[in-house]
Amino acid sequence: MAQLAVNVDHVATLREARGINYPEPVAAAVAAETAGADGIVVHLREDRRHIKERDVRLLRKIVQSKLILEMAATSEMLGIALDIKPDCVTLVPETKKELTTEGGLDLISHENYVREAVTTLKNAGIAVCIFIDPDLDQIKVAHKIDADMIEIHTGAFCDATTGAQKQKEFFRIVDAAKIGTKLKLEVNAGHGICYNTIKAFKGLHEISEFSIGHSIVARAILTGMEQAVRDMKQLISGL
Ligand code: PXP
């Protein structure tokens, strides 16, 4: 069964909407783990719009499954990662104006600096995943620069509005998952996955882990975090 890594960024988004000290993303992480989350994910952005360094440090102390830090491959972030030592870093592109991560890292344009980041993190004992679009050339570079894992960007599939578009985007994900596995990369998937779109992944056993945030936190407002995580785990167990 594929694993579920729960992203708690949007618990912090709600906290920051008022600039106060609740809801607490660390408490959400504990509830997610209680319900069976296999990992906790946070994205520490340069502008600190939701998750703060304090959250990552506390999570490092309390997360019992694994802590996955999403970050840009900047020298500031590398310094923080080397200090906090998450179990895994997922390297993502980042721009100030985006509402959320808009695309995968372009490894063809940025091979050299991403390779340096991969080496630095791996030398410190941190596993490295690279968030990339389902594009065979990108995956080949991820393999070449010695990443441990790739996370395939599922946003284009999840956001597609027509059946034909959805099918085309899904086939890109299938091809990417298969080539990644062939290259002995661990293949994860994430971005935009909800309680409906997850069902499309039935039979695609190449995917080791789903990284899901917004839809789980949105459901948690109505059902509580533990139930929201259990519901997603149940859907993943049926894939
Ligand atoms: N994976 C990556 C690399 C992301 O940047 C995000 C968004 O923070 C996610 C997964 C989770 O996406 P969503 O919140 O849409 O489930």
C-alpha cells in the first residue's frame, strides 16, 4: 500500500490569517500521525507566509513517523535543513507571487545548482526528493544528479477540466512513474490530490507515497483531522 504524507501548511495558513497562535500545525501533525499518517510535510517558504522556522523545529522534536521539509534549493534553506535535519527534503521551485507551487523544478535549466544541493543534503544524511513535472527528460536528470526520490507533480492532472485533458495528463504521470521506477528512483506523487482524484491512481503501484495537504486540511475543518486522514488512508488502501 502506498504511504500517505500529510502536509499541514494550511493549518498554519489559518493561523497566519489572524497572526495569532492557533490553530497549531504541530497539534495537527500529532492528530494526523494518530490516524496513521506515514509522514508529515511542511513547506518553509522564503516569505514565511504560513510555516515558520519555529514550526519546523518543533515538528522535528515531535514527529514520530518522518518529517519531510519542502524547500527551495537556496543557501538560506540549505543552512536551515542542515541544522534541523528533517528525514527528507523535497526540493521545489518557488516564486513570490504564486498562490501555491506552480510547477516542478526545471532540472534541465538548473541541473548544476540542484546537483550541489542534492550532494550537500545527502552528505548530511538527509534523503532527497525532487518535485518535477511528469516529463521523461526531467526524470533522467533527477537520476543523473543522484536524487533518492522524485515527486511527480500531479497538479495538471488534478486541475484538468475535460475528460480528454485528464486522460492525457494521467498518462504522463503513468509514464513518468514507470520510467522513474526503472531508473530505481523512489516515485512519489502530489499536488492538488483530493478525495476524488486519488481514485484515479488505482493499479499504479509504482507510486510509493502520496503527499497531500489542502484537501485533507479542508475536510478536517468539518470532520476533524483524524477522521480526514483516516478517510484518505482508506481510499489509498483501495488503490
Ligand atoms: N507536494 C508539493 C511539492 C507541494 O508543493 C504541495 C503543496 O504545498 C503538495 C505536495 C501538496 O499539495 P496540496 O496541498 O494541493 O495537496
